[in-house]
Amino acid sequence: MTVKHLSLDYDKVNEQGTFSPGDVLTGRVTVVTSRETKVQRLLVKAKGKAAVTWSEQDGCATHVVSDKKIYFNFEQIILQDKNKGDGSEIMAAGRNVYPFTFVIPTADMPSSFDGKWGNITYSLRAQLTRSIWHVHKTKLEFPFLTKSEFPFASRSEMFIIGLKEQQFASSVSFFGSGPVTMNVTSERMAMGQGEAMAVSVEVLNNSAYSVTPKFLFCEKQTFAAQSRRMTHANEILFGTGDSVSALCSGTITNILRVPPNLPPTFLNCSMMNLEYRLKVALDVPLKRHPEVKLPLVILLRMPRPEKQKPKRSIWFRRLPCLNEAKDPEETDRKWPYVLA
């Protein structure tokens, strides 16, 4: 128990505690020892990577599919003995603190993400080597946020304009008693984290059943490795509308609000993607539920710049003198101006 404690910590650069391309990451590695200790090397690494892995059953055998991509991998040696292996570097007893600094590359890298069969992580690692048998390690992840407002494969102007346009889709389902027509309209395709928009459903119910619209988020995670693909889907119910009775029609409007902590859409990673759909389904008793899906892009909520307080204007105005002097020259000497 010569080395009693080994830890990492870093300095935040904003209120959210996130880092982006080009930021300077500064921190400290702390080592607590019970006595003077000979060490071979103390280093800190900064690493960003994407990794996917899943298993597939092929008869009686299980095949593991995995892959990874390194975005950056930096190393900073803090202590190292002169002969690189004889343990001549001495670390004092007690608490020892060593600073480190890394500059995050200004490259297009995806934000931190934790998915079903893969994740994108950015981390710090410290390793203290006393000998080949005594190696101490610790790891600390830090949240990374891309600076790209549209982290997609296509960033054309027409695509970005299309994100703001109204979306429309319709569906007709036939039951034994008659057809049911559903027209769905959303204000736009793209929404920011925490934002809200109206979704309208027009239902023409010519059947003998009462139908109820349900509004859902459809999340789709796609993973790729070794020329194989794996998809994970998840649905989130965020609202239910009023029922439309048999042989009736009606329009239901629901306010869709994106959870502020929902991960944004991203397509700028070759190993995994995250996409969303807006799904409206009609709940029909004892029948297959007809549904309509609209594309939905969740955008990263960019922090608003701080508003600068307007500078106070300095101006002067002339005030009448209480005792007007008869001599104009004497009046000018009385300083008849005040700061407003």
C-alpha cells in the first residue's frame, strides 16, 4: 500500500461542463503515497474513440462482431526516470499534485454517446509505473459536444432549408365496416432539444369503431462493423389525443415537446448513427393499428451567447442658474452643466 491514492480531475471551460473541438483541457493528477517512492514513469493520456460490439449466433457457435475508431490519442509524460526503467525518479511522501494540459483537435468528431451496442467516449487516463509488477491506473471520462449545428452527412443549403418546412403525410386503412383516413401535419422537420411544436391529425372515421390517435417518438440506433449492421429501435409515447367516434370526423392537435436531455440526431460517425421519426398511430380495438411516420431531426441546443449590458450613455444638459448673473462672462464661470 505504498501508493494509497491515484486520481484525476479537470477544469471546466463552461457552465455545462462540456468540451468541444479546439478547447484546452487542463487538469491534475493526484498521487498520495505513504513514504518516498521510486517510480519509473507517470503519464496522462487523452483519448477520443468510438467502439461497437455485439454477438451473433451462428448455429452452436457465437460470433463476436466489433470495431473501433480512434479520433485522437495524446500522451503527456509527467515523470520518468533518467534511464527509463531503473526506478531512479523519487516521489515524495504524502500528497503529490501534477498539472497537465491537452488541446482537443479541431476536427469533425461526434458528441459523446452511449448506445445499445456501441458508444462514443472521450476520456483521461493516468498510469503510474513503479515496476513491471506494480502499475497503478485510473480513468475519468469527460463529456464532449460537437460544435456542428447540423452533424449530418448532407449539409447542403437545400437540406437545411427543408428542416424548417412543414411536413405532411396521410394514410388510409380499410376495415370491414369502412375506411379510416388519417392526415398528419407537423410544423417542421427539425426541433431543438427542449423545444415544442404542434402536430395536427385529421381523422375521417367511416368505420364502426372509435379510434384514438397516439403520438410517439421512434428512436433508431444503427451500428456497423465488419461489413455487418445491427439496429436497435425504441419508442417513446409522449401523448394521446381525443377519440373520434364511429362515422365521425375530427382534428386533434397535440403539442410535441422534445425532452431536453434527449441525444440529438447525428450521422457524422461511420460506425453508428442516431435517427428519429415522429409516429402517429390510431388505436383501434381488436384491429391492427394504422400509423403514419414523419422524419424528425433533433438538433443540438446551442448555448445562447450572454447578452452584454448596454453601456450607459453619458450626456450633459444645461440647467438654469438660480441667480442669473448680469455679466455674461461671470455666468460662464459658474459651470452651469451637470452630469445626467
